[in-house]
Amino acid sequence: MKQLEYAAGVVSVYRHYLDRYLYKGAKNYAVKDEDITRLLNFGNRSGFTSLYLTKHNGPEMITFEAPGHTKNQEKIDIDEEKIKVNCRVIARLGKEFEITFEDEVGHIGKSTSAIIEKAKSKATSKEDIIKAVTGLGNTSFAINKINIDYDDDIFLPVSVIKNARRQALQILSDSFYSNPKTIKPFKKLEEAVNSSNMPECFVTVTDEAQLNVLREFPFVKAIGVPQKLFEKAVSVFNGDIYIYLPTVLRDEYINKITIDERASGVIATSFDCLGYLSDSGYPKDKIILDHRLYTFNNRSIKGFFKADYKRNCIPYELSVKELKHRNNNASQMIVYSRIPMMVTANCTMKNNACCNKSNSTITLVDRKNENLIVKCNCDYCYNTIYNSKKYIGFDAKQDILDLGVRELRLDFTVESADETKEILELYEKVFLKDEIVKIPFDFTRGHLKRGVE
């Protein structure tokens, strides 16, 4: 997502100083002023602001021009600063070949090799030895001085010299670390076997029109709604009702949240939500971790499980192939939604027109001429930008069922009542009636097939 100039520039500066610290330690460590300036220029998006520390949002906090590092077109220099080393070679007839590298602070790498024999035909010259030991290639080292102590009329294969050189450089590199490198044993997690089954249907809605449609589809067993829709949901839906907490939760809005005792549970969208629920003493067995609270693999699932969070929603980024190695028994899997591309504290309406606190839905056109839908959440003051295409995984039905998930989830965000009904009818035909259908609109399968690239 970052431009080449930004990524290469920042990485080159940090890599340089990490290498210097690892090599020389904290003593005499310092960062040059010109490199501080370079970093500032790489991050400069037409000026800097501290307003996020003091202000919620506003057009003065947004860059409407090209970023500074694009306009400057600074040439990226990523040449590595080599470590100067002195080299001493001993090549005496009847003795072991010996090569030693030493840097300016006293680190030493020494290696010995085969017994040197007398030459039977062509002898190994001093020039042959120098050429073989100075070929450091793309290592982090460069020869400063070289001393050769050798006998005439000896034979030493070039491969022997090069192998000794490589071993000595490796020993030198390892000596930079005060503690030897160790590889901790890998503890393989016990993986549950996912069995194919027909999961229950879980639906989330964001407005009353979508909610009313659910009356026509009794196969929907549980729903998630924002807090403001809870009372209405109780009056029209007979199944389990969960409160879908806001994606962005600030201290100033916490007092607006009340979790009705009639709710079957909540969907926690962030660690802020988990912190609020923990402080409130809310039962952890009634919490579903949303897709943003990453349970990317079995280790992260196990980590949450140890903290008593048992249920979760599979992240969008995982492919079917990757999910086959994941424990999905307590997971929801989203099979329909508009994938959220960004959640921002800033407000598109306020930046371009005015703040009318009307929970507006507007459209942005990107550089590829795609229409991106922006949903303003004025109850908690943030925007969500959605993918231009609907995400749908219905045509991967059997692959999905084989994953052994607990629930299949459909997220309705900006859909009309008619669109909501259309999707639920398609779901019923595919998953409950085993019909083959053609999706009547342009859509994306997200990462289901190709994974993250």
C-alpha cells in the first residue's frame, strides 16, 4: 500500500542504524541529523499535524495534495555500509591453511583447512590466494588490509581457500552477538479435526429495513444488531439477538453503551471493546470476537481461548487452503458482506461539506473509477469505507462446509430491503436447497481462493 520511495527510504535508514547498533553496541551510537531529516521527508504528506492529539477530526487534518515524498522524487540510496576487516593468511608447506579476519573493534573470525602439499605441476601463487580470499561478494564486509604469509611451490585448491574464507566470515559474524544464537524447539499445536456439517445462519443488520426482511427467513437463527436497533429486533425476531458494538469506541461514548440483559451476547470489534467489557464484568462466554480481532491461526485462537474467549469470526484474509489447517469449530465465517476497506476517525461529510449527524451514505470514486461506499456512523463519530464490489462465497459452498465452522454469517451494511431479501434468497437456494445459481451481479470472492498476495 506504500509507494516505493517511502518504503525503500524508511527501511534503508532503519536497516543502517540497526546494523550499526548490533555491530558496535550502544557506545558512541548516534543518528545523523541528515538521516532524521530524510525520515521526516519520507513521512511528509504536505506538512505535519499534531491535531489528532487534541482534536477528533476535520478537513485541516487531511492531505488533499500529493505527499511530499512523491513530489520531491528523492533518489533512494540503499547501498549498505560495509564493515572494514583486516585479513591474515598463512599458507606454509606441510601446515594447515589458516585464514583470520579481524574488524576494528576486535571481533575475530578464524578458520583452518587442509594440510598444504607441494605442487606437482602448477603452483598456487600469491595472486591466486589474494583473489580467493578477497571475493567477499554481497557480504557485510570489505577488505581493509591483507597480509599473506606463504611458501613458494605449494598447491592449494581455490575451493579450499573459499570454504575457509566463508567459515571464517561466519565465525566473525557470530562473534558480534554477546549470546550465541539458539533455535528454540518448535512445539506443534494439537489441531482439532474439522468435520463437514451444515452450520447455522447468523445475520448482522444495520438498519430497520434490513431487520424487517428477516421475518421472511426462519432459517436465520441468530442476529447481530447495533444497540439502537435492539428493542426493534426483540419485537420482530424470535432467535438469539447479539449487540454489535461499534468499531471505534472512545471514552466520550462509553456512557452511551448499555447491554440489555435480554441480549444473548455481544460482538466485540476491537481490543477497546474487550477492555470495556472486561471492566464491566461482562461474561466472556457471551462474547463473539469479530473478524478484526485476529484469530489468524491456531496459536492466536489458543491465546484467546486461554483468556476465556471461546467464540470468534474468521478473518477475511484467510484462504480456503489456509483455513483447512485452522480450528474452525467455534468460528463464524462471513460468506456475504461488503468488505470494509478502511475505518477512519475522520469524516468524509465534514471534510467536503458539513457535519449534519445524519448517518449519511456517500460515494467516493477512486483512481480506477470504482465507486467506494462510505458509511458515516454519527452515533460514535467514525466512517467506514467499503469495497466497491460485494463479497460473496456461495460458489465455494462445499469447500466452506468442509471447514467445519459453527455459523455462516451474512453482514448487511448499506443494502436496501430488496437487496437484503435477494441475498437471503440466494443463500437459501445454495446452502439449504442445494441449487446451482448464477450470481446476478458483479462480486468478489475476496481471499477465499488466492489468499493474501
